Amino acid sequence: MTRLLLLSSSNVHGHGYLDHAAAELQDFLGPRRRVLFVPFALHDHAGYTEKVRERLAPLGLTVEQLLAGPEARAQVEAAEAVFVGGGNSFRLLADLYRLGLIEPLRARVVAGTPYIGSSAGTNLAGKTIGTTNDMPIVHPPSFVGLGLLPFNFNPHYLDPDPASTHKGETRDARILEFHELNPQPVLALREPTMLRREGDHLGLRGAAGARLFRRGQAAIELAPGSDLDELLRE
Amino acid sequence: MTRLLLLSSSNVHGHGYLDHAAAELQDFLGPRRRVLFVPFALHDHAGYTEKVRERLAPLGLTVEQLLAGPEARAQVEAAEAVFVGGGNSFRLLADLYRLGLIEPLRARVVAGTPYIGSSAGTNLAGKTIGTTNDMPIVHPPSFVGLGLLPFNFNPHYLDPDPASTHKGETRDARILEFHELNPQPVLALREPTMLRREGDHLGLRGAAGARLFRRGQAAIELAPGSDLDELLRE
């Protein structure tokens, strides 16, 4: 049974790092005490892991750093739970392809290992990273992600600002361009929003809601707590 | 002699399409009356070309659409001037690679054909598209652009907003991430800003200025009209 907890953001205005997600994270992990952390989306892997370690220790969780070397595959295969941190989605994906970890990670999660993702880690769980907000700082061999869900994400979603004088494309305009070339839906998560999958059940968590963009259709507002099971049958 | 006129944006708040650039564009093109338009960054090539045709007709300019087929190479080789329009930089680059047009286009411009770019067309002129704001809606075989300048661009540059409550990365933070993996400078152009190259001379145009990001250094503010010749010697 595939189990996912996907955060739009690890930081939310007015809260400390991961504070808004701590209770949900504890509920999601249940009795598990060891988390394999994937720090590849940021440059400083050890520093990033230490930050997560310090934050999760008070929750009774032990954090192991996934290493960018030959031992990584065995680490993935032994993982009790996986947390993929945010940062740059291109860098994260490029490292996972380079290390041959895409398939082992997918297999592990499909077999039931709980997967937590934040921002880039949430993008990774989707079909492709084609709706990331990140800059393409490195060229991965593909934009295809873990495909743990049959759609894409847009984390850190920002509603269009009718008062804006900026002429760069809005987030909505960019997603429309995505749909000119790609069929899958895009779930746009405002920052405090989380998505939880428990097998055949998919639900929104957090107070801010989300927007669902389907090709050729007007975007739909999804209220906090919405049941999204039907999205698993795309 | 390489001649470039690169716009951050074809639209600027309070102005019609290309209005802010019309006088500079006329001065840049001089006696040339025919422009080959590259519409690949948007989905509707014919519609996009028509929009540009209508806007440039009052300036006495004739617009030819670059076609996405086998005739494209001959069109590039016969061009009197080239205008690469804005849209999605990944789509633009993917089409140019697919059609084998990167080298012919670069050769033509290096040989002296004036090149006008806007937004994605400006990114294309740089070393890579690694600092685009666009979503990766299609996977090009490389992020390497025309390399008509030895640095990258960030068009539609937005200064960090100290009042923001949004926790997605700022533009500056994203450029910093770019420099963790790439050495070349990034010239960030606010929307009304243009860059003009005439051989060994490089200068900012427009009233809003720009910011220059060099790896490992604090960003530098560049005043309107700045002489940037030294950037050609990177």
C-alpha cells in the first residue's frame, strides 16, 4: 500500500521549520522511529540533514542521511521511512538518476515504505517535475519523477494577484502552457497545504486548500480536507 | 560583428505590446525592412506571428514566420534580421534542437545578422537557459543556448520583497542555487530594461536598470545606460 505525506512547503509564514506539519507527520509515521533523509535538493547535504535531525529529534525520530555514493541503494532498500527535502527539483532529480535510485526508491514506496516529501520532494512524487517553480540549474536525463501519483504538483502555489503590474507569466498561465504539451492534471498546493495518501485514499490536509488544473478545463478550488480519491483513478 | 537587442519583456506595465522598445528597435534595425520571426516559445505559431506582424507593420517592417519544418534552415540562412519572441524557454529550445537550428542561427548572428530577443528569446541568446523563470514543460536535449554572450539572463527580474510572507525561494535565492553548480554571471533584467550589443560594446537601455550576479559575490546594481563591455570578456 502506497503511503505518502506531501507538503507544499517545509516553511510557512509565522511558524518554525516544519512546525505546521509536525502533528501530521507523527500521525503518518505511527510507530516508526527511523527516517532516511534525502538531502539532494540542496547543495550542503550534511548541513541540511543536521537541520532536519535537530527538528525531528524532539518528535522521537532518528534521521539517517542518504549518501550520494554506492551505499545509497542499500540505504533505500533498508529504509523504514523516507523524507525527501525541498530545494531545487532539477538537482534532486539529476542526482537520483545519476545514482540509479529512481527505481529502487519507487519500488520501496510502492511496497509500503512511508514517503514524506516537501516542495521538491513533493514534485518528485508526481508524474514529472514539469510544473516546478525551480530554475533548471542542472540538466537531468529526464523530467519523469517517481510517479507515485498520476498527476503533477505545483508547490508554493500563489493565486494570481489582480493588482500586479508585473508582466512575467502568472503561475496559472505557466500551468496552462504545461497543458498545451502534457495531459496530466496539476495539483497546486498553497504553502500550508499537505496531501496525504493511504493506499486508495487521498486527502488534503491543512487550512489553505488547493487548486486543481485539468487540461482544457477551468481550475477547480479544493477546500481543506477535500477527498481526492478520484484523482488516483486518472 | 555580433549585434543584439535583448528585451527583458515585450510587455511593460502601462504600455502596449512592444511600445517601450519600438524606438530602440527601429534604431537597431536601421535600413533593414524584413524580420524573420521565431514563434516557437508559444503554442500558436501563426497567431503569434500575426500579432508581431501587426505591431511591426506601422514601423515599416515586414515579418516572416519561421516555420517548424525542413524549410526552416534556409529561412534562417536568408534572414536579414531575426526576432525570437517570448514564451516558454524550454519549448523554444526543444524546437530549435529538434529542427537542427541552433548552429545555423548562431552562425548567422555571429556573421552580423541583427538578433532581437524578448524574454525567452533573451534567455536563448545567453550561455544556457539555466536561469529562466519558466516551467520545464518539455525536455530539451540540453539547456545550452546560442551563447551569443558569455553569461546567462534572468528576464522579468523581480527584486526581493521584504514584506512578503511567501516562503518559496526568491529570485535571488534561485540564482544563488544556480551558482552552486554553474560559474557564469547572471544578468537580471527588470521588465523595461533592454541590453544592446554592437560588436565589442554592450550597454543597458531603458530606465529600470539591472542586477549582475557573479558567483561568490554580492549582486551589483547596474544603473540605466551602464556600459557593460567588460562582461564580454568573461
